[in-house]
Amino acid sequence: MSENRTHVGKEKILEKAEKLFTEHGFQAVSIRSIADICGVTNAALYYHFEDKAALFAEVMKRHTQRLSEHLAQAGEAFESPKDKIYAMAKEYLRLVSNRQNFMFLIRHHGREIRESNPRSGFVEMVTDVLSPFDDVLDQAVESGDVRPFPEGYSGASILIGMIHGLSGYQRIQGGDALREEDLENVIDYFWNGIKT
Amino acid sequence: MSENRTHVGKEKILEKAEKLFTEHGFQAVSIRSIADICGVTNAALYYHFEDKAALFAEVMKRHTQRLSEHLAQAGEAFESPKDKIYAMAKEYLRLVSNRQNFMFLIRHHGREIRESNPRSGFVEMVTDVLSPFDDVLDQAVESGDVRPFPEGYSGASILIGMIHGLSGYQRIQGGDALREEDLENVIDYFWNGIKT
């Protein structure tokens, strides 16, 4: 029973902490503010997490594992690898463009957070986010639609780079977020670039 | 004579300030520390620049205009647009990967600097860096090698996104900087993606 309460407590903490980090950023949120919003003592938090960086790493891990499943599901309704990639990229873009989503924080302040927290699990986060795309690309390579990537490449990292390259350019020029047709164009460039 | 001294002074200030910003970042460098290293008073700096953000914006403008010319020159030795793009991208990558280069600061901390300084001239900076690439792409469109990009696109922003996508992925996995063959591969993907 006590073990069960501890488990519930941890999930609740992670959920509330994710909300706080998303709203206020990494620096501005303290162990104290998370404890306050959870209605527990600091000690209760330190029972579960070594420090704020460890707590943040768990929030991120929980979020990106779910995101990874969510993206894979977004692709499932489609037959062709290219259509799957498009559906997943659209969903990815929707989430990272939303200030109320934890991924917005990661996308826009990930570097600062990572540099101040070398143990923060960013490698796993990147793999979690890219893997649903890379899984589809692997299948497309196997079926002969796409040329194999060299060892150590993530095709998805190149695609996501293209998307953020164009969307960053348009944003800095004062434009809106990428439109669906822009995403279609970028995926066309990518697919034509890698196909057999 | 006095006017001439003022002019020389400004160039010298910009040069020394660029070095300081490159070494210590934007936040850590003050008007005072720039004045000290130039051997002038704070007032002498305020004669030329309204504040630190304005000084930084001029450092960046001076740097990226020169960079733009430098990249265009790196492409000049080559005939085909694709070879020009490769030569320019190689040079770009060499510079942004070098901690002793001002572009390293912009690449790695540009967002923080931009967010704390809305007037910092980042739009012009982005255009300066991308324009030598986009000029070559425009020529390739005119000669019929490459499909026209839609209104408001910078093809270069997509290419640079691809390069940073893969290099960021490899860096986070603990790998080295992009090798020449990786850059060749990325440019192949890009070129195949946009060609007619």
C-alpha cells in the first residue's frame, strides 16, 4: 500500500513538474515550487529524485517516450512510407510549435538546458523523437524505395533539420508557422533526395 | 582629422569587441570590458554606440557581411552550381564549427542573444549568411538545373538545416564534426531533392 502511494506520487510529481517547466522554463522552476504545487515537502521530492536535473530528465524521458508512440500512431493510418512520414512530421510540427507543449521548451531552450545539465538525458530524448521517423525510413530502405543511409546517420535528423531550417527562416522574416503545403514541399525535397 | 580618428576608433572597437564576444559570449561582455581592452572610456564607446546591443548588432553586421563575401569567393573557383554549393558549405561548416570564430557564438547562442535583444539585426544576419547560397540556387533555377522554389522560401535555409540536423545528431551521439563525405552526402540529398 505504501509502495503504491509512492508510485502514484511519482507520476503525479512528473505530471505537475512537466506543466511547470513548460510554463516557466527550466531555470525559473525550483524543487520548492514543484513541491508546493504538489502539496508535498521538498524531502518528498528528494525521496524520488536526486535533484532538479534528475527530475527534469525523468519528465523529459516520460514525455518523449509518449511522444514517440504518439508519432508512430499518427503514421499508422497511412500505407506508403512517404505518407506516414508526412503525417508524423505534421503532428511533430504541431506539437513543437505549441507554447503549451513541453516540446516547445525542448526545441527552443534545449541547448541551454543541456549545457547546464550534462546528465539530462538529451541523447535518449533525441533518439525517442527521431526513432518513429527512422523506423519508417528503415522500412522504406528494406522495400527498396529509399537508398540505405551510411552507418551512424539518422535520416530523420536530416528531415527534421530541413523542416526547422525553413520554418526558422520564415519565422525570422516575420512569417507565420510553416503551412501544410510548405511541409509537403519539404518532404518532397527530402524524399526525392533519398529515393532510389 | 578629428573625424578621421573617430572613424579609425570605431573599426578598432568593433574588431576588439568581436574578439571579446567570441571568447566570452554576449552576456559576460560589458561596455566597460570593451572600453578597457580598447584603452578608452565608456563615454568614447557611447559616442559610437547607443548601448551594448547596438554595438553587438554592428559587430554581427560587419562580421556576416564579410562572411557573405568570403563564402561567395569560396564558390567562385567552381563551375557547376552544385560544386559551388559544396565549396561554400564546406567553408561555412569549418567556420561555424570553430570556437574561435564569431559564427560559433551566433550558431550556438544566437537564440538567447536574439531573445534578449529584439533590435539585434538577426534578420539581416541570416540573409547575409544565406544569400551567397541562394544566389547560386537562383542561377541554377535560371539555367534549369533546379526547380523554382515557392515565394518566400530560402533554399539555403533548407540546406543549412539539413547540415545542422545531421551534425547536431552526430554531436549529441558523441561523434566528431561532420566529415567531408557526410557533407557530400547531405548535398547529394539536397541536390537530388530540388533538381529538375
